[in-house]
Amino acid sequence: MSATLACIGGTSAYDLLREGALLASRVGPMQTPFGESQPIYLCASRFGEFYFLSRHGENGYEVSPSFVNYRANVFALKSLGIRTVVSWSEARAVSHNYKIGQYVLVDDIIDETRCRSHTFFENHGLSSVRQWPMFCPSIRAALSTTLHEEDCRFADRGVYVCVEGPRQETPAEARKYRQSGGELIGQTLAPEVFLARELQMCYASICYVARYAESGFDFRPFENGRILEPRLEAERAAAAVERLPRILERLCDVLSRTECVCTCERAMEQFILSGQLGRDWRMWFEDSPSRNTSDSYLP
Ligand SMILES: [Zn+2]
């Protein structure tokens, strides 16, 4: 059976590819109506295959979050038959209730990005796509089961503030986000989660806490522009990355025995029923002004 799960990996995802931590074969980048995706890999595991895409590039941190082609990446995965996307990202905790290296199953998001393409439907007149529940409840439950079975420390909720970057937040911004209910700060979940919804895919996020946000209250020494994390914290954050291949493998197992009861596959139903969109999603972008002249979406 062909893979229906994909993982979009964040910072250090390229390290997993380069170091061979994933048993993967390179499918390659894909041409889409929205440009070229990052290279996609097909990974084998004891419990099934899944696709893997490194959001920032395959050779290192080549593309910062503001310049990731989120539309091409999500569209390419949809074209491969993917129904479920699990995103993993590093995040900075605004609250010290989270521990460095801890996983967080984010359950809501505040979008503070400014310069990104947030929809596939430019000039289509479609609006009011519902954003609740924000992340697929079935996949969040499967991730929770997975982390329990892997004996990982995690929080089952968290409000993620997606900032534009590429710079980090100022101390005043960190305090503002905390006052707004934000608990984690990152740069990549928006617009990815909104785009996945537009293509009626299940999408859930697993973050790991890489460090604390700089609110100006806790001075942390730095050298050559980089914050010096205590050695133990740095080791915990690195361990959180190293465990991800095992978590993805276990997730394949959990998903194989999980019944999906969400409504993600019907996220655009109102537009289909009103006749604004056809039943076949591949026809939705036939007149896209940014459509590539390529006659197929194959890599
Ligand atoms: Zn779903």
C-alpha cells in the first residue's frame, strides 16, 4: 500500500537525512503550480513507509522560514496521495512551564507572519475556511499515544505563536505574546497548517522546546551572536531531534490501528456544495496564474 503519511521536518531535519538516521530514498523535488517543492524522501520503517520533506533544505539550513515555499511543499505531498501531515518544528518557550527538550503537541496558533502566501486560492473569492479544531484531533491523539508508548516527556497542548523572522523576537514582543496567551514561539507552522486545511489534509504538529524565548528577564550569555545554552539543555534539545525517526516509525504503527474520526477531508465541503470548487481537487488550480507550464506534477 502506498504511503499516506508525510513528515515535514524543521531545523536539523537535514541532519537526519545527511547522517542516515532515516532509511530513505530520494524521490526528488516536485514541480507544482506554485513552484518547486523541497526534495521529498520515501522512508522505510518496520511499520510502513512514509514521506519526509526537510522544510529548510536537504543539505543544511538553506532556506529560512520567511522564504520557504509552503504552498509547493504542501501541494507536492497532496499530489503524492498524502492524507496526513505531521509537522515537527523547534520552538522557543515563552513559559518556563515547559522544559528544554520536551515535546509539545500544539493545539492552537496565533499567526504573526506578514510576508507569506497564506492561501492556494488567490483571486478565487473563497474565504471563511473554518479553523477549528486548529489541528487534526485524530492525529493529535495518535501522536499522544505514540509519545506515551515511546516514554517521551511531552505536553499535550500549547499555543504556538508563529512569527515572521528570520530574526528572533524582541524582549518586548516576547512579553506581548505571553500576555496574548502565547506559550511557544516559532516561525514555521503558518501558513503550512492553513494550506494543509485548504487541501483537506489531516495536519498535526509536534514541537520540541529548543530554548526559552528572551523576554528580557533572564539574561543568557552569548558569544559570537549565539546564545550559550547550558550543556545539559543543549543535550536535551539534541536528544529530542535524535528520537524523531523512532517516533515517526512508532506513529506509523499507531496510525495503522487508529480509526480516523476527524472532518479534515471535508474542510472545503461548503465551497464544493456551493459549486465554487469541483469534487476533484486537482481541477481547483487549472487556472492558477502562477501555474507552472510543466504538464505534470511528477518529480
Ligand atoms: Zn484529520
